Amino acid sequence: MLLAILVAAVTVVVCVMFHLGMFVVVARLLRMRAFRRKRLTLAGLVLVAMTAHLLEMGFFGFSMRLLVAEDSAAAADSDAAFDSFYRSAVAYTSLGAEPPRTTPLRLLTAVEALTGLILITWTASFLFLVMQKDWEERVL
């Protein structure tokens, strides 16, 4: 169980720092006016955000594989790397599915659901602020 807590904590820190790094890079590009067309900028931001979320799901999927490798009882829950990614995506998006059989995977899944909720709303807030600034500039 200690390993599951450690893996979950490290994965959350990695995902939050990765997400923050993505926002810092995008904000710098926006400040430099690196983008010419506002609508394409917003579409690009959405694609960057989706890519970031998919990578974060991959980080959690990798963490699931680590826990499965350490627990032979969990091996029946996840047979392939894509299964781990799918389970991760289901948890990250809070879609909901059958819970994993082992306690370490249940812990990681619960932590991932909370992390996904927070990171998705963080992204939505960021995109809203970018759109709001763009709309205010057009009105004035």
C-alpha cells in the first residue's frame, strides 16, 4: 500500500508540473503575440490542452502498469498497455467504470479522478481567460 501511495503522489506531482509547464509556454507565446490569427490560436490552444491531457492519462496508465507489475493479483485486471491507458482515461475523465480489484489500483484510480477533475477545470479556466481577453479586445 505504501508503494501505491508513493506512486500516486509522484504521478500527481509529475502531471501538475507538466500541466503548469504547458501553461507557462503557451502564456509566453501568447504574450509575444506569436500567433497571428485569434481563432486559429484558440483552436491550437484546445489541441495543445487535449494533447497535454492525453499525455497525463498516459503518465497515470504507466503508473498503473508499475503497480500491476508489483502485484500478481492485479495482473488479471490489466493485460495490455492500452488497457492501462483506457482505464486511466476512464478514471481521469471521471467517466466511471468497474473498479479495479486491488486496493493499490483503487487508490491510484481515485487519486487520478480527482487530479483529472482539477486539471480539466484548470484548463477550462485558462481557455476562458484567453477567450475573454480576445473578446474584450474586439469589442473595444
